[in-house]
Amino acid sequence: MSTPTIAPVIELAGLTKAYNIGTPVETEVLHGIDLSLAEGEFAALIGPSGSGKSTLLNIIGLLERPTGGRLSIGGRDTARLSEAEITQLRGRSIGFVFQFHHLLPAFTAVENVMMPTIIARGAADDEAEAMALSLLDAVGLKAHAYKKPSELSGGQQQRVAIARALGLKPRLILADEPTGNLDTHTADDIFALLREFNRQTRCACLIVTHDPRLAERCDRIVRLVDGHIAGPV
């Protein structure tokens, strides 16, 4: 019996992105990107400033639409999806971790972790809170669950952000410089935490980083230069 083919978590084929289309200042920033990421893979996305990393991450994260080419997530061609379907796919399949944690200051750590579930379900319940507490326990912050972000250190706030990203058990984690504003020791802890969740849940991870030490500890390094993938991917 043949083994069934498993679709990549993400697959980009000939993907392009341009801004100001049809005007004298039209600019293409991504030029025919071919890239795939398999279940359980942990990859670094590196490149100089202005190379298109953030644009590419926004497109993969369904925050922007590509101008051309194809983007598939879990075998679904996103060009065929309505805005409502895109929103649903993004909410259920993708977790985001940013350099600046973007926690909601008026809410406690556990409430911030629950937020994706509240948005997805329309309300909070005991099950959602129990899951959020379990995630905070996993990142070593259960004792701080009812503190607000202002009462937490930068590293602790980033741990809350990671717990929040994992709230709906996404197939894909996108992290944009998640350790960029942390000291070396805390950065190593945050990276190790992402790596551990990657191993436990088999979610695919794409990490934008300027830190070569962290990039070298990933399964694969994807280098973006002037809107092109440089070298083997």
C-alpha cells in the first residue's frame, strides 16, 4: 500500500508582490518566490533590511495578498478563498509572534492568551481558561497568570505572546524577530521554547531573525536578498 502524500503546510510558487500598481512609482518587492515548509520543520528566514522579509511573512500570514503566483496553506489555494475564508484560515491555522509582543495592556496574561479563542468562538468559557492556564504553565508563567503586561518583564511578556500564538494549536507559527529586543540569555530561552513546542506539536515554524547564532540552530536557513530567494531552499 502506498503512503499518502502529505501536502506541505505552506507552498509558494512564483509568488510576486508589487505596490502602487499602475502608477509611475510601481515597485515589485518580491520576485517569483518558490518556497515550501513541511509539517514539523523549523526554518529561519534571514536577509538584509529591505530584502522583503516582512512583506513575505505578511503574505504567508494572510495579512496581505500576493500580486501574482500561488500561495497554498495545507493544500488550499488561498487565491480561491473569500476574505471571510481567509480570516478563518488565518485564525485557525497560523500563530504569530512578533518582536514587540502586542499584548493588550488592560487584560491579564491569561486573558491575553485566551484572546484568539475568544475571537474564534465569540466568548470565553472555562475550557478556554483552562487551556490558557495550561499554556502559561508550559511557558513557566502560571504563577503570573493574573498579572497585567505592565507587571511582567520583557521576556515574560514574550512568553505570554508565545502562549497566545499556540492557543488554537496552529499548524504554522510565524515569528518576526521574536528575540530582537531581548538580551542574549532571554533570547536563547525564547528560542528554546519555540523549538520545544515545534517538537511537541509538529507545527511548522518560520522565524525571521538577524541573529546568526539562532539561525544556525534551525533545520534550514532561507536567505532572501532583493526580493529573491538566494541559494538552495
